[in-house]
Amino acid sequence: MRKLALDDEILLRVEKPERYIGGEWNAVMKQPDNKMIRIAMCFPDVYEIGMSHLGIQILYDMFNRFGDVWCERVYSPWKDLDGIMRERGIPLFALESQDPVKKFDFIGITIQYEMCYANILQILELSGVTLRAEERGEDEPLVIGGGPCVCNPEPIASFFDLFYIGEGEVVYDELLQLYRKHRADSSDSTSALMSAGIEQTAGAGGRWKWGRLAFLREAARIPGIYVPQFYDCSYNEDGTLSDFHPAEEGIPAAVSRQLVLDFDAAPYPEKPVVPFLKATQDRVTLEIQRGCIRGCRFCQAGMIYRPLREKHLQHLKDLAARMLSSTGYEEISLTSLSSSDYDELNELLEYLIGICKEKGINISLPSLRIDAFSLDVMSKVQDVKKSSLTFAPEAGTQRMRNVINKGLTEEDILSGAAEAFTGGWNKVKLYFMLGLPGETEDDIRGIARLCEKIAECYYDTVPKEKRHGKVAITASSSFFVPKPFTPFQWAPMNREEEFLDKAHTVLSEVRAQLNQKSIRYTWHEADVSVLEGVLARGDRRLADVIEHAYRHGALFDAWSEFFSGEIWQEAFAACGLDPYFYTARERSTEELLPWDFLDMGISKSFLIREWKRAQEGRVTPNCRQACGGCGCREYGGGVCFTSAGTESRVSSDDAGSGEGGRLS
Amino acid sequence: MRIRVKFSKTGAMKYIGHLDVMRFFQKALRRADIPYALSGGFSPHMQMSFAAPLGVGKTTTGDYFDLDLSADMPAPEIGRRLNEQMTEGFSVLEVCEISEDKASKGMSQVAAADYTVFFADNEGFAEDCIRRYLDQPQILVMRKTKRREEMTDIRPWILSLSADEGAVHMRLSAGSVQNLKPELVVESLAEFTGKKISPFSFRINRDDILAAVKDGTGDRYVPLGAVGVHRV
């Protein structure tokens, strides 16, 4: 029987001990020998959140396909256990083996949102790993980061030995091969010491044949691998970056994003780990495509996962059936950006309805464009009376939607809503953003007016005798955070008080509407959004701020009950940095941005062009209508080669050269 | 067809809460392709009922759930298939077919449960201590119910109590009417004998859940699994 790292007394004292015991269905157990490469794959948030993340499940499955690799899972201990571990000096352990993470070869950390940065330090510190990569000893694990936030890794660069830029399915093989070459022979390796239960002494034997730096130096040459300590930067007097370059010969000046072109051959977890606890996403997750054709200018995911690559229908059908039978989940959900754009969605859903119905398995639909087709599907798989329609107009006026290149028109929304109301729905959710570039008072009040139009649409469409009570409209605003590798990466971001003023303007406009009683309006926290903005577009100097905040109690910042704006304000003050330097000013397109050395496929000239078109309120067609010349056609796959759009371009003077501005 | 499944939950699985145990078995039943029946409605669910929930931290070697099937499947086949779907610590011990009438629902049959309490110091309680404890006319303890705390005489609910090396065995009233928790007995026994007990110095295993069967001499207790039609 597995021995647990925590004893009875601790496990019965903490909330939800199931978070820490491992042993779940489909968890991979291996017998470690002295050649085994041990990887701790970590999501720096609580178990239920981390277990819901598809990316980790993909990598977990991929790594464990190697006979000599054992990949295990690690999540942030919740605050109660965190305190106990610190008090008693209990080291952080991996769920499967329950072995201390400190003895592993790699700690892989997926970085999905900025508000988990403090938790990254928690993971390292509880593991007993030195926080700063440059100070780490020869025998400490290699800390590697990946995920969407690493398209600007600079604020957290000094905590990582390596970053993996792009989709994980591609070059880990190469990195592991390099590691096998570099690590010390098995007789004196860490794994041998570990399985013998001997405490390792620094230096003696050790992990390496030629040292840690020699490995990192060679790793830095693998495409997609970024080793921050081999790069130097300097700053201008005004605080902007003046120079960023490799610190030594042989280190590439640009690091290029890796991506999958053949999904049929790429690993996908057919046997995902099934938690005992109810995870946030407690279901089979089927990724139907990656990338997006839409080109919404605020959306980082829509830019950095280009081009759109659809998976084959037959492949998806096979995966769905296998994953349902290997997990026993009672629900399956489809995931992707803009799922309605998947070509054979109809066929896929029909197949799923067929295999799920008799077994009582639910299908949870992604947010679809509301039209006759999606309403028909929705009425088949959900209870119309209980479910709600979701629209994401993002902005209140057509002018603003043109600025952000959101294709959805008011007519689409109202005709979709009318159709849905006729079909029996009476709950509508609407998502908006406040603080978008060039926003006017009219755009802000437009949010409330659009809600009113939808409410009126309900009373106009549904005759009195057919109504099930009032229409219920829930509108919520998030505050716009400009992100790297989007056309808005140069845009100024609002300050907290501006955000809140705008939210109150919407609220008062809602109250002035005829159907105000049918409209509920909520908004996000402004201080969290501003911090997210700082960390998203920050530079290396922020590492000190993050460490200071962590040392003074920042942890689980993504949880509103734990977030403390004061801790962060003090950290900025202590480090002599102004958060608004990173958020509130409009950046010049000439400025050297901290993430410019990354080649995400999408060219800077395209982003500049889109930034200008946004300011002119001009929309850009989606990838299927016309190629916008973003630069991602270079990868040689995806929608760039499969749709009519590849034939036409957005007029040549407009589009310019897709390659211009690429660093590689 | 309705079946009754007897299972054990030991080792690290004792940290899995009751609702999650239910969810675990529902998933295992789907993986095992057992022909479970579904309720109607928009979100149809399995017709499954557990005899008695078990608190986090306790192990069991005799818990039960009943399940309605939509098609017949031999009980041994169900047991075999389910055991292929168990994580370490869960095990299906017995599957039997039971009658489908209302009165034979597991939950309503529960009258008592057997527990063994193991003490970390391996000392436990001496036989004569237990005899003196049981000889009391009344055993009053403060008992928390959903609504209030009240002094309750638990003596009538202790159906049997005995000790051997380092362990105490008890049969206690269980079910919806009179449900006595074993830790309450341990605490009151410790108080009676003056022994110091900390909450983590003992662990509890539920050995079986029992139904009361009337016969000439009064109530006789039989394991829920023995009430079935076809034993495995």
C-alpha cells in the first residue's frame, strides 16, 4: 500500500484531504529505478482548479508514455495545509509517489493566469527549492515553465531555469534526450539515492556530467526553449527597455513558438486522471480544434494559438468514446475557442448525442453562436427552462465592436435572442468589457441600452400567454487588460477609479431603462485587473515585487477572499516601481517591449496594422474570409491552407508582408 | 432487477467523503458497463442508494449500496467487472440480488452496525472495565443532533461491547431512528475509566451493517448482505 506523505492527524485536520492523497483512477504509478527521470508537473493553484486543466493532462499523458519517465502531479496546498507544512517543515510532495519534489529532475509549472505568480513561489519554497534560478544549486531540480502567460515570461523569468514557449506536444522529446545525455551515470544519480532513501549531499556524485549550466546552455539552443539567465537587458532613463540580447555567443536572439500541425499523431489523454473530489471541470474534455479565425483584437488566445487547426471528425469521435469509457464521467464537454467555427460540429454533436443518451451522459455545450442550429442542439441536450443563453458582445455599441473586431452585430444578437425566446428560453447572460481603447460615454451607456433592447425583444416576440415569467438578463463587465501579442499591446489601461466610475455609469443607465427590473448588472474587481495588467506587460524588474508580495503574505491572489491589494501596493513601493508605468501609459510602437524577443508566429507589422485599423474603427475579415497576413501561414498548416480565405488577401497594400517584423 | 453491493474502503481511501464515494461508484459502474437503470427527466441519474454514510477518516469492510438495473446480469459478473474498476483501497466484496419492493431498500433495513476501534498505543481497555461500564443503569452523554445538543442515555443503543488486544468491538444501533457514533462510545468509555484519549490515538473500522430480523426470541441481527436472494 502507498505510504502517504502526511499523517492521519494532518489529513483529518485540513479541509478536503482528498486533495493530497493521490491514488485516483487512471493516476499513473511506476516503479522508479535509478534511470527514471522524475517530473513534477505542477499547476500553482488548488487541486480542484488544477485538476480541471486540460494542458496538464495532455503533458502528463505524453511524459508517462516514455518508459524511463515518471510524471506526477503537484498542486498548491490550500492555506490550511500550507501553514502546517511551514510550521513543521514538511516538504512539498508529488501526489502519485508522495515523494518530496525537491529530489525530482524537473519541476514543470503551467502558468495559466497572472494571479498565480505568488503561488509559483509557494510551490518552490515549500519544495525547498531556491527561488532564483541563478542561485540554484547543481543538485536542485530544473524549474521549467509553460502555458499562455509565458508569452511574456519576463516578470517571473528569474524564478525559472527554462521556459517552454508554445504547445507542449512538440519538443519535450528533444529536451529529455538532452537531459539523458547530460545527467550523471545512473550509479550515482539522484534517482538511485532517492530509491535507496539516502539524503543526497550537495556536490558529491550530483546530477550532472558537466554541470547544470552546460545543460542549460545546450537546452537554450533547442527551438522554443528560453533560458532567461543567458539574456541581459538594460533600461532607459524613462524606465522603458533599451536593450535585450543574449549574454553569450551561441544563444539565439529570438525564441520561437512551437506548435502542433498534425493532431491525429499528437498525444491526447485517452485515460485522464479522474479525481475523487468534484473538480471545477468534472467531465471529459474534448478539444475539437486549436486556434481561432476571428481575430478579436483584445484576445490573446486568438492571436497566440494561430493558425486555426481543426481535428478530424473521426479522430474526435474515437477519442470521445474512449475517454468516456476509460473515465466513467457522466458528462462530456467540447472545448476550443469559438467552437461554432468547427466545420463538422453538427456531425460531431449528433454522434455524441447518439452515444450519450442511453447511458444518461450529459453533453455540456461550449458557448455557441446563437442561431437555429445551436438552439436546436441546445434544446436536445439541456432543459430549456433551466438553461440560459450566453452572448459575448464584449462592447455596448457597434462602433466599439468594430474597434475590437468583434464580428457579432446587434442584429445577430437580437435575431438570435428572438429565436431563442420563441423556443422557450427566457434567461440571457451577456458578457462585456469596460475600458476598451477609445471607449466613449456612449459606448459605456450602450451596454445598458443593449440589455434593454434584448428585454424589449422578449416582450415583443413572446405573446403574454406563452411567457414563463419575466425575462432575466444578467450582464457582467470585466475590465479590459491589454495583453502581449495582441494589437492592443500598446494600449493604455484604465486605473481602478476609472473602471469603477464606468461600471457605475452602466449601472445608472441600467436603472434608467424601462425594463430595469429584468436586468441584473455586475462587474469584476478593479484592483485585481490592474495587477493582472502590470504582470501581463511587465519586465524583469517585477520579480522583486512578486517576491516581496509573496514574502508579505500574497498567495491565492486569484481568489477574491485572499487577494490583498495592499500587499501588492506595499511591494511596489518597497521596490521603487510604479505599477501604472506598466499599465496606464500608451506605448509607442517604436518601444522595445519586454516580450519582443519571442517569435509567436504573429508578426509585429501585422499587430501594428491592426492597432491602426482599430483606431480607425475598421474591421478585419476572419481567416476564412480573407488572409490578414498575420505571419502564421509560415507554419505551413491549419486554416491558412484549407479555406477559401487562402485565395484572397486583405488587399496587398493593406496587408503588407506577413513576414515583416519576425525576428527569426 | 435490483442488486446489493457490499464493499470495503480502506487505506488512503478513508479520506474520501461520502458524496465522493457515491460519485466514485457511479463512475465505476459506467466504466464497467453495468446495465444500470436511469430515472426520467432531463438529467437522468442512477437509482442508487447507500445503506449508511460513513464519516471521513473511518475505514469500512462492510458497507453497502443498492442499485436498480435495466437488464439482468449475473451477480458474479457484476462483481468481477466492478473490481476491475476499483482504485487501491476500494474493493467489491459481495454482490447479491434483492427484492424490488420498497421494504427491502437498504437504508430502511439498517438497524445496527459493527465497529472495531483500534488504539494506537495498542492498549485499549480491559475486559472488566468494559463490564463495569456496561453495568451502569444509564450512560449519559452530550449528543449533538442537527438542531441542538442534548443529554442522551446511550446505554440502550450499545447492543454489545467487548475488548481484545488493543481493540474494542462494538455493535451499535444505527439507521435513521437511533444512530450512535462509535467515537461517542469511545469518548464516554475513556471518561468512565479515566483514560486519556486524543482524537487521533484511535482509528475506526466499520465491520458490517446489519438488519434486524424478528424471530421467536426477539430481534436477531443479520448483515444486510444476507438478506439477498442470490448470494455470491
